Amino acid sequence: MNKTRIGVLGMGNMGMSHAKRILKGNVPHMELAAVCDTDPAKLATCDENLPGIPQFKTGEEMIASGLCDSILIAVPHYDHEKYTVEAFEAGLHVYCEKPGAVYTLQGLHMIEAAKKSGKVFCVGFQQRTNPTFRKIREMVQSGELGQIKKVVWIVTNWYRPQAYHDSSSWRSTWKLEGGGTIVNQNPHNIDLFQWMFGMPDEVLSTIDYGKYYDIEVDDDVSVLMKYKSGTVGIYTTSTGEMPGTNRLEISCDMGKIVLENDELIFWRNEVSEREFNKTNTAVFPTIKNEKIKIETPKLGMQQHDALLEDFASAVCCGTPLLSPGVECINELTLADAFYYSDWQGQKWVDTNNFDHEGYYKALEEKIRNSTYVKHTATPAAPVDMNSSFQK
């Protein structure tokens, strides 16, 4: 197979963006075979933007059509599980937009269906293609940094105004989106955190809901994470700060790494701090260090295109996936644990023995007790999803 024939399910902002890139030929091993949406108005836009591409009114019809080898799922979050499982049962490969699901029970069901089908399963964590994050992961896993002492990540450059929250009826609600910035903007960073540094064993969070906007879900989050190794993680994010910050600082035995403004700097100690401490007798010592700017290669293509090609290559050539769907459970567990910690009165949550059923019941209670009235307003101009990606 030279190309996988993919059908895009959900022709909203993200689905249309993917479909245009595929049709344009940005993904060498992928061919746009069909598109689908339950909204006739969205399908009508396909006539102009995706001429000649077969259209379907339901996901079931497209999955059963025989036109597709693979499905790209870009529907609202709660439906990711439904269509992923249906596609696997029909013998199709699945690329699912992030987050993989809303809650862990869904993710576990999707993973089970993927394993049973034997088909390729990818979740759209395209920031894993970023050479800088890949370099950090490599440095951590190689051991050259020594023990990771503390990781602090400030991610407040996900600014989203009220107009964003009002732009779709499903956004920023417990019932239709399943959460706020944790579920929508931050899955990439949450995934990268565990991908680079491993899963923390416990998390403790404090969350504000509708702090900056007329929404019922989270828009300001701060989390403390603990590892059995002794590593401490601090993660803070918001959609209500402008200008925002994206600064990752890693303290380790061999010095300090800072990633900010697309610049990766390593203050490398001459010797390990832990080894130095064993023999040092000075009361106020310093360890000599060298400031090193770490250069990483350019990706060479847009991140979404790169991950779509990674998926297509796995389907066509059997190459390993950069973002395998089975790993979506890690990001989901952390995201759900962030909420669960806050909902239980800011208590530590064990991620190794996460209470999947307990969290699901707590989320259902949020939905059941919601009195929020959603306001929607059509954007004044077409939405360009490329504008939402972090710079």
C-alpha cells in the first residue's frame, strides 16, 4: 500500500484544516477519500473547499462505505470513543484528534478495541514531532542529566477570549466538552510532561472555574506532582493571561535546562551536584558550569502534517508510531487526576491506582448539577485553526 485512504469525520475547524492539508498533498502517504459531518451547513462548505470528495451524513455510513482504510476523528470529545471503537470493529485504522477521550474509562475502552482489531491507533499529539521536545526526552532518558530534581512548566500562552468560548455550542461545558483548558488546550503539554519525564505517582491541584470568562469549566490551573524518585513537578496554566508565558525549567544533578522563546539553554555543571556534595567542605561553594545553547534541527514540515505522515507510514509501511494511541491513557489519567484532586478538596491523588469509576461518577455529577446557560455567537470571520497553535 503506497497511500492510506482516509476519511475525515467531523468537518469543523480542525477537521477541515486536516482535510485541506491532506488534499493539498502535504501528507505523502495519505489520500483524502471521504468527509463526513451531521451538519448540512458544514458539508456545504466542503463543496467549495474539497471539490470532488465524497461526502457522508453519518460516521456509520462513511465507516461502512468501503472508501476508507483509515478514519481521522475530529468530532467533539465525548464522541471520540464511539467512533474509534466503531472504526476498529469495521477493520479500519484510526487517527484520533486530542484528547483521546474525556475520561479514562473511555480511553481504556478505545485501547482494548485497538488491541483486539490489530489496527494502527494514533492520537494527535503532534507536539511530539517538535525536535526540541524530542531532544529533551532523549537527554532525560540517556541519563546525561543525572537525577531530575524539579520540573517547572509555566504554560499561560493558551489565551482564549470570550469570543472563543462562545464560538461553538459544545465548547467550555461539562456536558459537551468535558472540561476546559485541561481538556482542550493543555492535553499537548500534559502529554509532553509525562512523555519527557515519566508519569508522576501523585498529583495535587488547585483549579479555578470561570475565573476570567463566562464559562462553567476550568480556565486557571496549578498542579504539584511527586515522583517516587524524588522528582517534583510544578505545572501551571491559564487561558486568561495576555501576554502569556511558555517556560520550561528542569533542575537536575548536572545543572539546569531552560526552554523559552524557542531557545533551549543548558547550564551544564562541571560535575554532578550530588557527587560534588559528597566531598565538598566549603560552606558557600559554587560549581563551575558552562552555558550551552542546544541547537535542534528544523522539523521541515508543519507538525500536524508530520504526525499524519507518521501515522500513514505506520499503516503503509509498518513503522513505529511516535504517538501511539495506547499511550493516551497516560495523558487522560493525569488530566482526570488534576480535576479529581481539586474536586475532592485539593487532596493528593494516586495516579498508579487511579479511581476510574470514581472520577466518571464525579464528572457525571458535574453534568447533572450544572445550571450554566450556554451563550453562542457566530465568529465574525472564518476561524483559522493555525492561529491557535503555539508559536
